[in-house]
Amino acid sequence: MQIPYKPILPQNPQPIIIIGAGGIVGDAHLPAYKKAGFQVFGITNRTRAKAEKLATDWNIPNVFDTVADAVAHAPAGTVYDVTIMPEKFVETLELLPDGSGVLIQKPMGDYFWQSKEILEVCRRKKLAAAINCQLRFAPYVSAARYMIEQGLIGQVYDMEVRVTLETPWELFPFVMVHPRLEIQYHSIHYIDLMRSFLGEPRTVMAKTLKHPAKELSSSRSTILFDYGDTMHAVINTNHDHSFGPHNQESFIKWEGTKGAIKARMGLLMDYPHGVPDKFEYCIVEEGKAPEWKELQLEGSWFPDAFIGTMSSLMRYKAGEIDVLPTSVEDVIKTMAVVESAYQSSDDGGVLVANQLTDI
């Protein structure tokens, strides 16, 4: 089966200036841009030494002391890649030229009020602004999306994300201390993915939990989406499965009236080393027993999906496409679901019948 799953590159890539020099830049952004042939014109970071190291490692010609300095020296048509922490987004966006193209690292704010502030700045300055919700562009997600859009598995009635593994949060020191760790910084990927396939849920039910022996604010979550009485959409994450790899798992599964697709997200298992991804599908044929087949795909979530988010921004800015897939106008709806999930988790469920006083 031939499936188009690789991102379409812009006809004339624009120069990139990266704002921030955290681990994700060296692990994913720069490898992706090198693979795609994009030109990174410069980089800036509040700790200049970090920016200088990345510039040396990746042959970036310019290191700037400040965002203002970077903007002053930016070539025409520069796209800004903002990779700093969310509380600095608004003040940084204010410094960019009106009408600029900008890719903003997820999440779109730590709290929904911040998300709305970011949206307001982007609207006022007429920024072509996208959030780096790059899982939408992972090879196995793009392949699944094509198969579903072609009707190959029929009407989708079940979508599940399950993550059961041991996550080394210590690799993310600024993130692991966050009071909204699991949903805000991890399951947000899957919430955004659900929306990109299924649209807007009517309601959401969620519970996010701590580990009794860890200081993390949360490390396990269950999120259930209400799409009516036939669609089952659920996210289950457990980052505390520290019992070896034998029963660890990390997958996205779609089931439809004519078939099913299951994609293993190998990156998350034994992170950051990862294990190979796996893309399997089963299309039911009348008179035949169901048979699962495997499709070999090139690339993975890191770094290939990061090509997709930047490519779509460049193509939108150049007028090659009319819709910016992960625009701030779209991802604000992901942030609304995230906020609703926390509200659901805080408020709790319905009191069970045998605890009621009138029975």
C-alpha cells in the first residue's frame, strides 16, 4: 500500500530565527530543519553560552544577545521559532514585527487566561502564528489520517491513546516542577490529536493523579471525551510503570466499521533513546479472516514531525496553503479542553448511589 505521509515542503523556505536554546531545540528543532534543508539564520537565548553552543554544533551563523537585536538584523520574511517557557510568550511576541510568521512551542500558555492573552497579541499584531503541536505531523499519524480520510477503515467509532511506561522527568527540570505537569505538558499532545481527528468534544471527563512516593504534581491521567453515543475517545497515561519494558506500551489506536489502525509511538519508550515505531492496520474483507499488516514508514515523531509544523507555517505565510493547521485560532480550542479536563479532575465525579442519604 502506497500512502503519502511525508510533509510537503515549502517551495521557497524562509530564513528562521530561533528564540530560546533549550534541550528540545538541539534534540528536535535543529535536526528537523537540517533534514528539511531549512536555513537557520540566527539564534538568541537569555544565557548566551547555550545559544553559542548550538550555533557551533549546527553551524548557525548568527548569535544575538536579545530578541530585539535578532529582530533588528533579521532578513526579510524571517520566520521566528519561539521555544521559551510559556510565561515569556506574550512579552516576546510583542517584540516581533507585525505580520510576522511565528511558530510557538506548546503549550499555548500554562493557564487558559494566558492562552487568551497570547491569542489577543497574535490577533492584534496580525501574526501568522502557529503552536508547535507537532504530533499531528508524526509519520504514523499522517499515514493514519490519509487512510481514514480515504475511508479505508470506514466510520471511526473508537480512538484511544495509551501510554504505560517510565518517563524520566528529570530530563526536563523546568517542567517537572510544574503544578500542572501531566496533562499540561504531556497529554496535551493527545488532546490536540483527538481534536484534529474528531473535532470538538461536547464535554470532557478527567482525573489526573500523583504518585504516592514522588513529588511530581501529577504523573497519571485518564481523559474521556464526549462525542455522542457511538464514539469512544479516551486517553490513558501512566508515567510510573517502573517495572521494566516487558509490559510497557505507547500507542494510538483507531477503530472503524471497516478496519483498524494501531501505531506504536516508539520515542516514548526508553526515552530519550526510544524503540522503533510500528504502524499496523487491519482492513476487513468479506469472507476473509481479519489480518493485520505492517507498513514500513520512514522517520518518527522526533525530529520529523517538527518538519511538518514549520513547513505548514512557511507554506501558509507564502500563500501556498489557505489553512494553517495548528494556528493559535485552532489550538486555543485544545487549551480550552485542557482547562476543562483540570476542572473535571478538581470537581470530581457523581456521588455513588450507596453514599446518598436517602436510600
